[in-house]
Amino acid sequence: MVSGIYELIGRIVVRLAWLRFGRQIKIAGGVFAVLAFAIGYLLSRRQPPEG
């Protein structure tokens, strides 16, 4: 019973946050994806030390 109330409150808070900040969340997610890709690419292209 109590866990159901907490779950409902959590769903409401997430929905309100998404309605208010949805655009910013999407932009931040896109920026994070590009950074993760760039870092992965740079790490895959680095030269190992000789020796």
C-alpha cells in the first residue's frame, strides 16, 4: 500500500520534470552521446607506447 503511494508520487514527479525540462534533457542526452562517441573514437585511435 505505502509502496504504491511512493510509486505514484515518483511517477508524477518524473512526468512533471519531463514536461518542464524535456527539451533540455533531450539536448543533454544528445551532447552526452556525441561526447561518448568522440571519446571512444579517440581512445580507439591512440597509438600504444613503443617498447
